[in-house]
Amino acid sequence: MTLGAESQLQLLGATCSKEKPNEFEMVIQGGMLDALGINMYSTLAKSMVEFVANSHDSEAGYVNISIPFDRILSARALVRAEAKKAVAAGKMEPFTVLLLPLPDDIKIEITDDGHGMDPADVQHKFLPVNRKRRLDNGSGKESNLNSESGKRKVMGRKGLGKLAGFGVAEKITIKTKRAEDDFWTVFEMDYAKLSEAPNLAGVTIPATYQTGTPAEKGTIITLSRLRCDALKRGETDLRSTLNQNFFGIRSEDFAIKINGNTLSTPPVEYSFTFPTERPHDGFARTVVEVEEVGNIAFDYVVKFRTPGDSLKNDQRGARIYCHNRLAAGPSLFGLPSGVHNFHGQDYMECIVQADQLDEIGVDLVSTDRTQLKGESEVVIAFMDRITDILRRALNAHYKFKEGIVDQEIVEKNPGWLRLVDSMDKKTREPAKKLLRTLGSQFGVGSREFNEIAPLVMNTMNAGEVLVRLIEVGTSAKEINEIAAALLDLAEVEKSQALTIFRGKLSAIHALRQLINKGKEEWRKKQFEEELHTLLKRNPWLIRQEFSNHLTSNQTLETLCSELANELGVDHFAEDSPKKANLRPDLVFLMNDPNFHELVIVELKSPTIPLEIDHLTQLMGYISDAEAWIKRKFHHDVRVTGYLIGTREEPEKRTRDAITLENQIAKAGPTTEWKVYDLHELLRNTEGAHADMIKAIENDLGEDHVLIIPKSPTALASASSDENAESVAPSAAENAATTTPS
């Protein structure tokens, strides 16, 4: 159909009548509050950090966070229970429970005695989003680094902290007053209203005023309609986060309180501190020189906790502070996993005080304060220096441990030194290094040391013969003569030892491949059987002294049958355990003349997160085995258990995974079970064997030709052709075929 002339003219006129403005207006819609509030400050602790920093910058002498933890806990449980019923009835969409508020009468109140605000301050300093508080209007540079009276260096910079409350609550009520005023200014920010605004710039916020006295000053912030999911972590997490985010602040200058109790740093015992010389109030000082840019000076100290007091993954490494507030970390930053003594990072804390980093004109601190931002020359040079400090600290820590181990060996195991001193000069140093490695790993005199040291030393140089000679009182001269005669045997044994440990590395590589496969197939499919097969054939991956399992994927009835046979019980058919058809994955029996330990291992596929039900399953195995053993055995048998799998990242954990983490946190040295993440298992095993293999390789020399065990196919080929060239098996083949006794 063709348009008529009149219609064409009308269409042309409509097209030509469109406005062509000379400029456009940018609009910030209310949904921006989600990005700057809820998403950035998704937990109670993160939100409170911002309010504490604001109180500090207002020159307050104290800030008190009043939180009814018990009421919140019970209210959360009730709200979630009602929400689940609504979801089941089809009245509510799944996951909306995460956004539900608690009752209006449950509130959080943050109070400080800072200088407060008058109406002009509220309008021009508080309400502007992303106000650059350090900007000097005269110079255009961010040079206003001090608080109002110059009393403190300010922590804030970006002007976003005011929105932190929306990560925890739907309503933020602020009551504030300056000392010279006779009134309090009160106003409320309501998320529901602000988030629906087409343009935040056009939103008006009503204000009211209350009578006050000149002596009063400060700010009171009240959070109400608290978000259910943001409060899932309690007081312990809040205290830990505040302690980590604020360092070096004396309570006499600025007291941070929770429900009226001043925050204090829990005492920690350290075994080693780096460097030795720390003349700047317990810190060392260094300068990073950035060519054509300038120099940045900072103070640092690295401390290592005592053995057994390892840090969680998210607490290890360096924490960078600017003016007493966390700017980045904790993180190992660029520290490579192959660095010497890498397992020492489990106990390593590094404190960096880099005030100058926050005083330059460029903002280098990311908004979430977990890392430095950008790839500038300054950031790269600074991070390289931190990484180098961590590396040198690990090396120094290793040497320190070596000195302690040497002394402990002298005091607790002098027989080993007599054995080492009787060795050939070429063998002596590698043997000492192996002893140091074992002592550093497990502790001299520990059960692991006493069980593994003989195995390693026997493989090194026919040590079993020499130890026996010492035990029967053979003279030193005779021992030296016999040791010299055993040198040829020693070289063969060392070669065999290296072959065994190479096989172990192959199994370690297979474990690493399973972990990587778990990441790729996360929550897609399970392959617990592959993990079971690997650990069944290489049980030392779980625990160094594990060699042969008692049962593998057998019923509890079979387990008890094997145990009865191992410990010499005649018959038990009428006393089989309850739930006899349950199947623990692996069971080990550790024998000692006066002590027996039954270890039950429960494995979960690397593709699923460990949850509380998995621990309950393991505890059921332990309970059933204990009950039967108490009825039937006269031996002292301790039943323990290991749960092995993948622990979910903190921010992605389900309720059941969080419940499991809570149980892990409450566990102590006497708890009958332990939970191991596969990454932790891999890291511990890699560290334990790498040093041992290196010590043996150094002793054998560059000309040594390693004898590598052949796969069944290669062996068959070699037997049919004497000139056939042998090929080393793959990591998977080695892992499957090599089972050291």
C-alpha cells in the first residue's frame, strides 16, 4: 500500500520536529544503591568497618556498636522458617528469603562522640555520593589528608561509606550534632524510596530537629529493618574483621567497642620474627624506588605462629595498612608456590605500614580494600618488594627451624647423631638434612618422626644395620669399618629410595590433576571412585605413616572382622555393629605395643562441597565402631576419623557448608575427627616430599642415572627385546602402580 502525498508530508514533518538538544543530562537511578551498598557491603562486619572509619575521621574518642546478637539469631531462624514454608506453598519465589528483613524493633546502633554535623555538613559533606573529601579546591589536588582540626590522618577517601548501611538494613536513621549547636539534626534514608527514584539527584530527604545542649556532640546511626542474610555471621566474625581492618590504634586514642566492651586483639604466640633488626617501634623500614616516579617508604614485620597454630587460608600472608586501616590483603601476592619452605606460609603473618601509599595524588586502593588497583609502575614495584620480603622471611624461618631441630635432635635423639657421624663424609650432610626435614615437618620426638626417620635413614645407607650395631654396643671403630664396607649397598639403596620418592611425586601429581578436574567439573558430575582408588594405592598421601589399609569400601561388619583378626579376637558373629551395611571408604589400624588407633577415612568427590551431613556420616562410623570395640576388645583402641574433600569458598557456602565450618572451628586437639581440604592435603604432601627428594638427589650427584619403574607395557616390551628403550610411565601410571611399603 502506497502512502498518499498528505501522509508523506505529515511523516516528514514529524521526523523533522524531533528536538536536537545541545547537551545531555546524566541520571543516576536508584538502582545504583545496589552496586554501591548491598553488593559492596554484604555482611555485617564489612558494613561496620565503614562506620568505624567514619567515626575515626570525625575525631571521636570512641565508637560503640550496639547489636542484640541473641535476638537477631532467633529472629533469623524464625523468618527463614516462615519463608521456607511460603516457598513450599508457592507463595514466594526461591532465594527471595535472602532479602527478607527482620522485625522493625530489632535494630543496630552505632554511636560516637566525634565532632558531629550541622545541616550544612549533612548537605554538602555527607549526602554527596562519591565526594572526594581530600580534594583541595584551590589546587585541585587530593592534599587534604588530615581530619577537621588536624588531629588525625583520615582513613576515608571515596565518599561511599555512608551507603554501607544498606548492605545490612533497609533504613538508616542519622542523628547528629556539633558542640556549638543547641539542636540535633535528624534524617532518614529509606532504601525502598531511594532505590525507586528515577534520579537520585532529585531526591529530597526530610529533616527534623531535636533540642540539645551545647555540651553534647557526636553522631548516632540506627539501622532498622535488618536484612536477614547479611547477619548470618555473629559476634566472633565481627570482632575478627574489625581487628584485622584496624591495626595500631590505641584504645586511649580511639576505642572501638561492641556492646560497651572495648575491642582487644587476642594474644598470639609467635615462634619467629623477621627481620632480626627492627628499630622503628618493632618494624623494619625499606624504600621502593620507582624510576621517574618517586620513592615510597614503608615499615614491615613478618611473624610466624607456633607449630600447630596455623592460619586459615584467607588470613595468611601480608596485610597492607595505610594510616592504621587495612588497604589490601591478607594475601601472598606474587609469592610462587615452589618457593623454599612454602609450607611455612601456613603460619606467616606480615604487617606492612605504608601510609605514603595513601598520600600520593593517585588512589591506589581498591574500593573493597582487598588489593591494590591498577598495573601502574608504583603498584608493580611495591608488590614485587612485598613478595621479596615474604620469600626472604620464609628462608630465614627455615634456617631458624633447622637450628631448633638440630638442638632438639641433640637433646631428644642423640642416637641419630651417632649414626650420622658414623657415616661416610659424602653421605653425612644429606642424612643430616633429611633428619632436619623430618624434624621441621613433624617435630623431633613426635610419633611421626620416630616412625618415619628409621625408614628414611634405612633407605639412605643401610641404617638398620648400623642402628642395630649401636644398640648392641658395638664400638665406634667397628661401626666405621662396617659402614665403609656397606657403601656399595648404600648407593643402591639411595637409588631405590629416590625411585620410591619419584613414584610418590607421580602420585602427588595425580592428586593435583584430580583437584583441577574437580574445579572443571564442579557440581557437574562426581568421581569419588577415582579419588578412592588413588588414596587406596597411595595411603601416605593422607598421612605419612599410612601404608596398608585394613579395609577399603567394606561394610562395618567386615571392618570389625578384619579388626578382630588383626587384634586376635576369636569370634564376634553375634555382636556385629549396628548399620553393618554402611561402607567407610578406607580404614587404617595403627599398631603400637601399648596403643592401637583405628582411623576411618570418608572421601567425597572433588566436585562437591563438603557439608555437615558428610561429617555426620563419618561420626556415625566412628560411634558404631567405638561401641562394638568397647564391648568386644580388651585392648586400648582409639577410634578417629578423617573427612576428605573440597571445602567451599566462604562467600559461596550453603547453610550446611557453613554449619560444617562452625563445627571445624569449634574442634580442638582432642576432637576425634578432622576435616581435610584436598588442597591442604596436596600442599602438605608436596612440602614433605620435595625437600627429601632434593636431599637425596644432591647426594647422588649429576651423573646418577635414575632407575624409573616401568609400566607393565614397557616391562613386557623390554623382556622381548633387550635393546628396547625404556620409557618412564605417566604420572597416572606411576600413581597407580607405585605403593611404597
